[in-house]
Amino acid sequence: MAEVEEPKFNSLADRIAALNQQKNFTSPTPQARRAPPPPPPSKTTAQTPSSTPAVPARPPTQQRNPPALPQRTNTSESESAIESLAPPTIPARNAPPPLPGRRDSAQPSPALPPRRPSNQHLRRRGSNASEVSQISQISTFSNLSLNPVSSRTSTTSVETQPTRRALAPAFDQAKLPPLPPSRRDREAQAAKEAAAATEREATEVLKAPLVSSRSAPIVPQIESGSRPGLPPRLPSRPTKSPSLAQVDEAPSTVPRRLPPPPSAFVRPNTTFGSLQKPPPILSNRPAGNRSPPPVPASSRPTFAQIDAAGTRAAANQAASCLVCRDFSGPDSVAAQYPNHSLPRHDPVGYLANVLCGPFSSATDKARAIFTWCHHNIAYNVEEFFGKCIKGRSVEDTIFFGKAVCQGYAEVYQAIAQRAGLQCVVVGGHGKGYGFTPLKNGQPPPPRDPSGHAWNAVCIDNGEWKLLDACWGAGSVGDQKYHKHFTPEMFCLSNERFGLKHFPKDERYFFRADGRIPTWEEYIVGPEPGERANWYGGGADEGISEFTFSPAQKHLPVYGGDDVVRFQFSKVCEHWDPERHGKGKSYLLLMKIHGRDGRKEDLVPLDSDGFWWWTDVPARDLGAPGQKVFLYALTVLNNRDARGLTKEEYYRAKSGGGYSMAWAIYAEWELV
């Protein structure tokens, strides 16, 4: 059937009328023209009850004939027949304006977004030629736009075969991760490492741990004239505590003391002697008279003046010792300026002025900064254990109030330098949290001086002093920060400070003897083997952790008739418990377990004012696996036990009911 030329209408109403006319169409007459469409029904026709009058046909005019419609290429004969049989469309109110006609254009369609590969085939109504051409066009577009070819040959092959569909590769495909090593590769790698280790052991020279006392760090000793001698060797302790009658009849051995001066004390002539040789006296007296002239009475010093001079000399000697020096002034100033009260503009300069301005001594200035860090900066345990330490400026650390060791050292250096002090930050290794002492026979680890930071500051007389503001502010335990002031981190000598600090730069040891210890000496320590556990309470009472013995942690029990001496000393010869400490000294006790661990006992220590000591047979310490402790008796019968003597302790113990409380200073294990 030939396609009928479809007329072109000027409005949607004309088109609807034409469709209604074609409803009863039987066969088109080629010679006769189509009758004009009937006019749309009017509103008045519905009001006539009888019948609708016939509307005369519109006279055909040349001007109102619609132009012919263009031939549709995408419509087949079957579709035309179906459309001709379709019911007429009911006109809608307020119909939109007619759509513009389709224009044939040779311009290519705009670029489509890339499509994913799919197994579905594109199908359209109409002829097969249109479907093939559409697939060919899509395939060509996909290959040329998403995967540009590198040669003209590949492009031509796609163009000449339009019916073949070429899928585009995956867009921006990620690279696959490398495969894990196979079992054969792992075995080969393990064998290679084992061979290398065997060869290294064959050529490596094993180094035994340093056990000689010569290799230990040399700690400067106090002159024999200023420090009391070692206590005498005491006999073995009786196995049972003496009763009250024994104490009254045969009191315990009295500690060795210096004898009192005689009643008619004659001062030596050297007291008035001068260190410099006096100039010669010119006189007109005859050469035969060699007697000196009389000394004027007005120039003779009184005994009160001599005693005052001796007191000043003792005070000057104590002032040179940082342990006994009075730092109450710098410590009180440091507590007056909390970090929340500081000005936001230049807090470092403000602290340098208020902390160090009142003092002329460089040592007092350094101490004031050290104490201020204790009051205003806490250890940042959240970032340390969370392994998320953030770098902050000095000003941010001051106002934040938390830092790790590096932050402490940087804040101290900034304030000290603004105050005119020479100060540096020292990095290295510290025997602090996480450090495990070496066990007997265990070799030292490889050299790794890192993980900690402290300061070196120049104090009075141009002396470089090592200090640790972080450890002086508190300590870390059980993943919590425990704030407590530790002044020995400022007062320790550089030699003893170096027992727990090893700098990365060897210039920062600052030892008085100029010696540079090795890494192995630092790790092993002054004594080979693991050291006994030392708790910080003893330092607050003036007891030194560097002089207590035995230093080894493990004590043999079955040593025959051997006697173990437990011995301790004060931190320095100038230490006075009432002037530098919290009051009179506590009575020290050794807790033992008796022979084979069958009877516990507390053995008091003797003291001469500088040393504390007691001798205990090894068999009376206890059984292997038990522990012995050094106690300080703090409370006896609900009263403060400061100044309690050994005799008073035995008297209270033998009197019947009593109550005690103590603090632990040291701990040993029995083997």
C-alpha cells in the first residue's frame, strides 16, 4: 500500500477533526478531495432536546486547505492501519500549543556520557536497517570516545563492520594488589635468613656483659674529713627478739658517735691562722730582740665572733650543695603564677620576668622555672598511650597545660633563655616508664639513645647543670599521671644524673671528670645484674638510693653462716631532717621471714646520724621465692612515729597490744 500524504494542520482542533472524519473511512478516492472536518460541537447543541440540525459543510477554499505533511520514514503500513483504527482522542481543555516539526539535520548528535558494558541489545521499532545503523553508531562512538585507538587500522576495522559490537573496556580500572608470597618463596626466604644468621654468628665476636667495677661510672665521693666513716661490723642478730627485761638489763649496742668536747676546750692555733703568709714586720728594734710586739686587745676577736664565723662557713658550705640549699624563695615565687592567669601576649617573656627577676643567682632562677613546670604542666598520658602526640608551640603548651618530655624541655629552655640563662635541650635515652633492667647474664640491647628529652642549664660559677623538668613534675603508672614534686631531678650531680640519662650527643654528659661512659656501662649500671626495687618515699626522708646495699635484687638464702648487711646513708652530709625534711627521721625496719620462712619479724636498723645499718644471717631472711622489705615505721599506737628510737620500739612491742603502720622504701627477692 502506498503511503498517503498526510496534510498539515494549523491547530490541534483541525487535526482532531480530521481524525474523527477518518473513522468511517472505507477507501480513499484519489480523484476526490477529502471533505473538510466537521466543526467542533458547540455548547448550544446539547441544550436541544429533539435532534441536532445538520451543519452545512464548509466550503472548500484554496487558502484554508492545510499543506501536506512530510512523509514519515519511521512508520510502517501496519502501524498506519493500527492508528487508523484507534478511537478518537478526546480533546483536552486548555491544550498546549502545537509542537514544532522535526527537522532533518546532518549534524551529529551530542556526545553521550560513557556507558557501562552490557549484554542487552538495543532494539527500536521500524526496519532492521535502522537497528543495525544505531548499534553501529553506538559501538563506533563508544570505541572512539572511551578508548582512543593508537592506529588508523583499528579504527577502520570498526567502521567497516557495523554489525559487530565491540564493548568498551572498564573505565579507570584499578590495579590489583600483589599476590602474597607462596609457600615456596617463604621457605626460600627463611632459609636465606637462617644462612645469613649462621654466617654472622660465626664471624661476630661475642661481648660479655661488663662486670668489672672499673667500668662503672665514677661517682664523686665526699672527702673523708667531711663524711663519717662506715659503721662498724656488727655481730649476728639473735634469732629471737629480746624481752622487756633483757632490754632493761642489757640495752642494745649504742650507735657510734663522736666523743663530746672536753669542758676546758682549747681551740687549736690553726683556727686563727691565715692561709696567706703575713708580710714581714719592719721595726727599729735591735736585732737581738726577737720577741713579737704585743697584740692590741682591741683587735682580738671574741668567742662569739669566732662562733659566728664558723656558722657562716658551714652555711656557705651547705649552700654550695644543691641538696641542702634553701630554695624556699624560688619555690614560693613559682607557685604564684598559674598558667591560666598569664597574659596571652608574650607569656614566655612574662614568666621570665616574674620568675627570675627577683633573684640575682642563676641557680635560683633555674630552680624557679623548674618548680613552675611542676605546678602548671602535667604529663599528657592520653596522647602518649594513644600514640597520637601532637607538636605544639611553647605558648600553646603553656596554656594547654599538658605535654610529654619534649614539651617540658622546650618550655624550660624558652623561659630560661628569655631570662638570660644559657640553656639547651638534650635528647637521648632515659630509664623511665617502660624500661626493664637487665637480668643476670642478659646482654645489653643495641645502642639507641632516643625516646626522652631533658635540659642542661648554666648556673652559678659557670657550671653546667643537668635537670629533668618532666620527671621532677611527677611520674606515670598504670597509664595514669601521678603529680608529685621530685626535687632530686634538679639537685642530683651530673654523675648520678647520668646513671638514668644517656644523651645522644656525647658533649652533654657534663661530668666533672670529663669521662664519657659507653652505652653498655649505662645499661648495666654501677653493679652488674638487676637492681633492687627502690621506691621514691625514701628520697623524701633524705635517704639516698645510690648508696643502699645490697644493690642486687636477688639475695641467696642458703649461704651457710654468711651475714647480709643492709646499709643506707643520707643524701648528703649536710642533710638535716628537721630543717630540710618534714621532721625527725623515721625508724627503719627490715621485714624478714625467719628460717625457712616460718616466722616473720621486723628488725630495726641502727644509725649514727648519717648511716643506717643492720646485719641479718642469710638463713634468717626466709625461703626462696619470698621477699624482704625495708620499712619506715610511720605510726605506732595511732601516733606519729617520727623520732622513735630502737629501745622505744622494743618496749612498745613487748608491752602487749600495739598497732603499727609503715611505708615501703626498698624490696628484695630471695633465691
